[in-house]
Amino acid sequence: MMRKGKMESVASSSIIKRRSIQAIAVFSVFYIFVLYNMPFNFIYDDIAASQSFPSSSFPARKLVGDVITRTLPLEEQVDFAISAPARPRTLHAKVPVASAPASSSTPSSSSNRRALQVSGLVFQYTNATGPTSELDKVVRNAWETGIKVFTELKFGKFDEDENDRNQTMEKCPHSMVMSELEFIRNGSVLELPCGLTLGSHITLMAKPNKAHPEITPKIAIPKEGNQATIVSQFMIELQGLKTVDGEDPPRILHFNPRLKGDWSGKPMIELNTCYRMQWGIAHRCDGWKSRADEETVDGLVKCEKWIRDDDDHSEESKTKWWLNRIISGKKMVQIEWPYPFVEEKIFVLTLSAGLEGYHVNVDGRHIASFPYRTGFVLEDATGLSVSGDIQVQSVFSGSLPTTHPTFSPLKHLEISSQWQAPPLPPDGAVELFIGILSAGNHFAERMAVRKSWMQSIAKSPNMVARFFVAMHGRKKVNVDLKREAEFFGDIIIVPFMDSYDLVVLKTVAICEYGARVLSAKHIMKCDDDTFVKIDSVMMEVKKVAIGNSLYLGNINFHHKPLRNGKWSVTYEEWPEEDYPSYANGPGYVISSDIAHFIISDFEKHTLRLFKMEDVSMGMWIEQFNNTRPVQYIHDLRFCQFGCFDGYFTAHYQSPRQMMCMWDKLKQGKTECCNF
């Protein structure tokens, strides 16, 4: 009986469970049916409202984490923010652009866009015979091609460039190795597709060549009577191969062992950096260990000691050495190493990237360390170049970054309305207009100018500054340039194909814009790597009497053209033996009457063009001076090479140097940042 009752209770409980499950299933089916058939009109209304009206008219409601997006016009620049990630940016979290609230820090709103500004300069030939010189032919071809490229850019007819597609597909290997033959075939360059990162290292096995005589060595003082100097040296450089197209790559690290031939007469190791042909302050290791009070790099000294020919052990006197031995009863053991490189002897060198700088080890021993310098970052080091008196046998690089950094030029732009150009002052109110020569791919340089000394102009009611940029050879650069120009509103497009020989056309365009568009009283020309102390320049301009013709800058008198070398000028280009007096190109000021004269002669096709724009300006002013006297003012504070304290302008300044100088200037210090 007990067993039967127990079985009945179990059966009863199972029936109850089965009915409960059936009830839950029926309720679930009913819930799903209601969910999929009931019309949620308020949701559809929100979606329709967000698609039918601009965001400025109706505030968007947040639904389900903003996963319902709005349809944007085709001309919106959402991809501008996507393709230009910053390093670092103020926003650290990844926010989908479609769901991000509209703000002044993103250019996704069409209200942030400005009209594309184009130079009013017109270049055309009226005579049937055509150009009369080789430069005129180059100008005509560049102008015709540039107009075509600009028209395609304006109407969005550009396709993706093949180079850009290849760059996007580029992989980031964790390590790379090259044999001697592979290294030679690649031009003695190891390409690092994604740069370096913390902990990356490069090891090469090589052998210095035997010293050879040189008549004019670059590292030694030439001897009298054309006597040869025995030289043996080589260079190992980290270069920024992808930083700027068409220019000499910056030397992010220059490591130069000089076995023989240094001007000191001793074996030497020199370390340095170079930006746009402007070398920094060299750090030289000459065999003496760095002082105890000198800063270290990741705890390592900048220079280790090696045996010198003139080493008399002056670091510790013999008397002190004997006293220590008598008192302690122990002999101090001191290991001394020779200079780490020997002619025709194999060495193994390892270059590693630490937290504070680079470290160089040779045959397992630390030799030198070099702190990172402002303006040069690890991921920009996209190539290792070896040159000089050396034979490389193999190269290995390891611990490389495996994720691709964004080499898109837009990564340098900080998209914020605070850097946008203010409205132009009323006609006739501009005392000084500053035209800044820039290349299409100099995104970082323009951003540094906006965030530094151009801020002084933005707050002034009688000064204006604009960048003057021509068409670039790469389509992607032009597309990015157009977006930059439309957002910031401070770029004037000069529609010709850019090249160094045609920079002079941008100078003419600066004169046209300053004299005719702004009716400025004075016009200044500078480069995008020039830092300008605006108030000092303006004070110098105000010293000149009203109505006087002015030419202000660092003026060269009786300079002769170079007939050989990189900057050589042929007799066909410049037949005269001397240049006219001219101010150096990085920064000079002219009065508006000179600018009107230049534009007038250009339009009448009587303006002589020369590939060096600063010499051209001197030539034009010399012609103007024949009809009306010009006040030439020479001032060395318009620095031609680099910077010195008390400058008016400083040249060859990297973007980070500009920000450093701006920080000092805000503190009232007219000081350089020569790292």
C-alpha cells in the first residue's frame, strides 16, 4: 500500500510539471505573436522624423543605444573623421560616428564646412608662339594639368590611387631578415612597413672597410695643398621613409662611427637627428665616459669609455689608487675596452628602442645611448639605411609592431572648430597679411602652425594668415587636402601641379590675394616650417613711415649663383654672375604697392620667373626700385637656418618644435627648442 501511494504521488507531481511547461510554452507563443504584430507607431515616427528633417531642426532621440542611424547627405564628411585617427586624441573610447552626438570636434556636420577657396591668379598665354623659355613651358604644362586635376577634385571624380591600395594591403611582420645580396639589391635599405615600437631591435653583422684617402672629406679639416686625408667612416640611420613624399626623409636617428678622418684626429661616434636638411645638435662620444651628473637614458650612460691614445688615467690619480689598495688590501680591477670598430673586422651591432631613447650595443657591450628628440617618433622610423665605408653581411629586425599605424596624412589633423579660420576683417582693415607656402602633403606642418603662432593672428582684428597649396601628384593627398581646406577655411588652392621649381607661382598668388582680395597694407611670405613671432614683425613694420615702399627681411647682398651641386643654377637659367639683393625665403615682408606691381607684370606676361622664389622677389623689387625708391631693411633675426634666441622668425622647425616654442612664447620667452 505504501509503495502504491508513493507511486501515485510521483505520477501526480509529473503531471503538474508537464502542465506547467505547457502553460509557459503557450504564454511564450502568445508573447511573441503580440510582439511581432502590435504596431509601435512611436518608434516609426522617430525614425521617420530623423530621416526627413536635418538634425539641427529636430533633436534626435536615443533609441536602443542609438543603433537606429540617420541618413546623411552624400557630401557629409563622416569618412574624414574615420580615416584620420589621432595619436593621441582627446577621445580615447571608440565611438561609432553615426551615433556620436554632433559637436565642434567632428566635421560630420555640413555646417562646419567652408567654401573651397581658389586663388584668383590666372595663367594663360595670349601670343600664338607660346612660351619663350624652358621654365615658361614647365609653368604652362603644370598649370594646364593642375586645372584638370583640380576640376576632377572639385566634382569628386577621383578614383582610389593604386599606391594607396597597396599601402592599405601592406602587412606588418613581427620580424624581418635580409642577406647581404638582398640588402644590396634593396639599395642598402631595410624597409620597416609599420615602423618601430617600444622594445623593437635591429641587429646587423657588418665589417668596416679599410681606410682610404679623400681630398675634401666632410668630417675633417681639409689639408693645405690638396693633400689627402685618410678616412674610414659609415652611417647607420633610422629614416622616416613615409613621412613626406618627394623630400629627403628625416633622419630619426643618425649613428656615425668615424674610425679615421674626424677633425679631432681621434676615433669618434657621432649621433644626431635631421629634419628638412636641418641637423640638430650633435652628440659626440669621444672615448670618455659620460659625467656622473649627466642625465642617463633608461639608466644607461650616453657614452661609454674606451681606450684612448692620450688616456693618462687622469680620472683617478695613482696616489689615490695606492692609498685605496693599502687601506683595503684589495686590488681594484678595471676592465678597459678598445674602440668598438676595427677596419676589416666583423662586428655585430644591435640597435634597440627603449622607453627613453635608443641604445647601441656592439659585440654584446653597451656603447652609446641617445635620448628621443621631440618631433621624431618610433612609428615614423620606416627604414634603416646603411652607407659609407662598410660591408653589411646580414640584417635582422625583431619585436616589430604587428598592427599597421595610420600613415594617412589626416592623422595629423585635430578636427576642432577652435582651429578654424575666423571671418575676414572688413576691406582695408588688414595691416599685415601672411601667406604661408605649403605642400599638399604637409598636413602635420599646417596643423602645428594653426595650433601655435597662428593663434596670435586669430585674435588680431587687423592680421590674416592663409596657406597656399598647389595640386599634389597623388590623388589621395588632393582629396584629403580638399577636406582639410573645407573644414579649416585657411587654405588657398593654387591650381597647378606642384614642384620645387614652380614655388614662385605660389609667391605671386600670395601677392594677388593680399593686395586684391584683402587690400592689405603689407604682405609677408613664409614657409610652413617657419615659426613667426608676430608682434615683433609687426613692430618692425610700424617703424616704417606710412606710404613708403618696404622690403624687410634677412637680406643677402652680392650673392653668386651656385653652378654645381644640388642647388646649382645653369647659365641658361641665370646668365648673370650675381643675384640681386634678396631676402631669404623663410620670412620677409613687402609693401602692397610692390605686390600690385608684381601682379600687374604677371598679367601682362612681362614678369620674369625664376625657380628660386626669394631670388625672384629680389629681382622684381630691383625693377620696382627703378621707378620708386624702396626701403630695404636687413635684420638677422629673420633666421635663415634654424633658430636663435630673440628671433623674429625661425626656420626648419618641426611640428613638435613649433609647439615647444609656442609654449615658451606664451610664457614671455623668445627661446628656441633646439633639441
